Amino acid sequence: MELARRGLNVVLVSRCDEKLRQVAKEIEGQYGQKTHTIRVDFTHDHIYPFVAEQLQDMEIGILVNNVAMSYSDDFALFLEIPSAEQKITEVINCNTLSVAQTTRLVLPGMLQRRKGLIINISSQVGIHAQPLLALYSATKAFVIYFSQCLHAEYKSKGITVQCVMPFLVSTNMNKMKSSCLVKSARAFAREALNTAGYSSYTSGCLLHAMQSFAFGLLMPDWLRMSSVFVGKLHTTAQQRKAQRGAYKEDYTLEGIEE
């Protein structure tokens, strides 16, 4: 939405037809920009020939790898991940494979034009390892290292690769409401885009940079990774789960933007 507000046409990728139609209609009606929608599910690994076909002959100036999912709305030990065998594959496909494969599709055109911007959305749990979110945290660490390496490889060829590591943002996945400590998605996108071209490694906004610094001081690695702390956190999570009665599973897919 923010890129459309700034005058760019947008390619939207999601698994949800209704969401694609709704966002495309809002962009075209509110900002007058062209849209193209692609319906795919990034939890599968066979989708990329179809995505490549849909993007054929399009000049993608900015790629935003924002697709991500977790495996529950609460903390869980690795072996307690709901439907673990299936979910492990889905999370890795969605959070890491999508970043590498979509970049593979779009980067050649950028190199040909010798200009382009790739924005990869990671998370603070990719920097600060988070027990009880082991798989999600590890996939976000992949995004950080992949982005840094890619930026070093292609910066001299006119390509900027930026990794954005937000703290708390109100999204469909985490169910949080925006507040003085939790950025709304639109507010965060607006501030984060202002850092493009100035920083290849960023929290996205001043609030999140301050929160990341404070989190490192208040919850250092040795404490966050201690078995006592993890045990207490897990017990609390299990109590919340028992009160609700079941896990809820949800994720948001938002893909390529021009």
C-alpha cells in the first residue's frame, strides 16, 4: 500500500483470492495505480514456474519479500509444534525458500537494467535467538544472512538489498493491536521505506531500534537461553493454551511489490 501511495504499480501475491481482490481494489481506487494479482501458496515448493510465468515481461523495480508464517499463536517446544512433520516443511518453504526463489526470479531483470531494490523482511527474533519459537527464529536468521551476503555480491552492480528486522508490528499473524509500543503495519511500512537506500540493515524505525537495544539489555542471551527461563515461559504458554482450549493457526502472505 505504501509503495502504491508513492506512485508505483504493484504486483500482489497471496494465497487468498478475497484478500487479493480487496487490496487491489483499494490500491486502484485510492491511489490510481495499476495492480496485478498472483494467487499461490508459498508453503508449497512447486509454485515458482507459475510465478515466473506470471511475471514474464514485467519490469520489477522493487521486490519485497514479506511472506511469512509461524506455527501457532503461542510459544511451543520444538516437538510440540502442531502437526510437526507438515508444519516444519511449510514454515521453511514459506519463510526461507520463498525469499531465495523469488529473488532468483526477479534479480536477473534488475541486473540487466543495473538497478533495483530488494527488501527482505526478517525479525528481531532472527537477531536474538528465541527459544520456544525455534523454527521461526531460525528462518528469520536465514533471511538476515542471505540479505547481507546478497547485498555484498550485487551492490557494485546497482542492486540494493535491504534487510528489515522489525520488533512488534500489528499483523494478522500475531493478532496484536497497534499501540504506543506496537506499530501498525502501515505506519511501520511508511517509516521503513524511508530507510531504503540509506541502510541495508535496519530495524525499520526509531522505536524498534530503541526496543531492540533495550531488549538486549533487559533480556541478554544468557538469560533468554537459560533452561529456567525457558521452562517458566513454556509453563505460562501451556497455561494460556489450556485456557483457550486449542491452538490457532494463521499466517499472512504478502509478496512482490513494484
